[in-house]
Amino acid sequence: MAEGLRLAASRHRDIDLDPSEFGAGFRIVPNQDDQTLLLDVYLYDTLSGGAGYADLAARNIEEILQQTLALLEQCPSHCEASCESCLRHYHNQYLKDRLDRNLGAELLRYALDGTLPEEKTPEAQANLLRNLRRLLELEGFNCESPATIDETTVPFVVGHSDRQVLVGLRPALLTPTWRDHSFGRLQAGTSTVVLNEFILGRNLPDEHQMVRGVVLGKQ
Ligand SMILES: [Zn+2]
């Protein structure tokens, strides 16, 4: 989100600079009033003493935030996380593996108007779960993705002997207690695992072990 902000600010029609003129970052600070945490996302002039561009950006911040959102949500190459068509450029090469435009967009939408991220379609979840499926198939588990159970589409179903586990994904920003997934009504008597989209992408081995444990009845 900070990198998107930096790019959008540098491209604003009243600013129009190389993105290296700006630095951007974030920090998490305690909110003195109510024990919650605040996320600060900031922009600054890289020139020592300041060139005044960050002030100019501040005066146009509403517009720049909308342009940041568009930049994050609409990659011309429709990439999965980030690419040279959207967020990546020469000056942020060192960050490229950490940039996730969809996650940044979800966070910015929430910051702008409180919109919570939505669950992806079962097909989109099945696609993101494909590597997990491959690992489980190699171990001989029965896998189906997506699967239809009682007329409800479930992103991924893993089975072993007479046991069946329903697997889905939740948007990364939602809490682990979120249980509003579309196949929730099937939950009675069935094991359900709802994985965090971001963690699945970053730490497949742990998520694999966890799902495997549930299928084998160890968790
Ligand atoms: Zn892209």
C-alpha cells in the first residue's frame, strides 16, 4: 500500500516526478485512547531538507488515494501479486517479493470507507489451493477442487479413508475467528479448515502439515 501510494503520488498531474523523489513506509503504533493499534502509512521527500513534494501530495491526498486504489486493483497485466506493469520499478526491486497489490488494495479500501474484504469465489479459492492439493495428492489423499456437496460448492475437499475435510480460504485481513464462509452451512458434523490466503502463499509447508493433521484426525 505504501509503495502504491508512492507511485500514485509521483504520477499525480500536479507532481509528475520520478518515484525516487519520494520515500514511503509504514509503522504500527499503539492508540493511546483504546488499546488498539494504528497503522501509519507515510510519504516523505527523499531530498534532505525536503523538496516540498510530500506537502504537495498531502494537499491532493484524496485524489492520490483513489489513484493508489486504482493502481493496486487494476494491473494491466492482471498479475497475482505484483509485476512491472503495476507496483514494481527500479527503485523498489529489493521489495519485489513482499509486494502484494491485492492485499494492499484490501487494506486501503478498509482504511478509506471500512469495506471488509470479500471471500473469493470457490473457483478462485480452488486455484489458490492448487499447490496444497498437489502435495496432498502426492501423499495419496483423495482430493477434489472445487467440489459440490449438497448443492454447495466447496473450494477443496480432502479425504482419507472415511474422513472428509472441507478446505477454504479467508481474506488475509479477516480474523482467524471469521466463520462466514460460503460453505459454512455444511459445517455440522464435517471438519472444516479455513486458511488465511496470505499465509498459504507464504508458508505452504506449515499449512500443508496442519491440513494433513486434520485429515488424519490428529488435530
Ligand atoms: Zn501487476
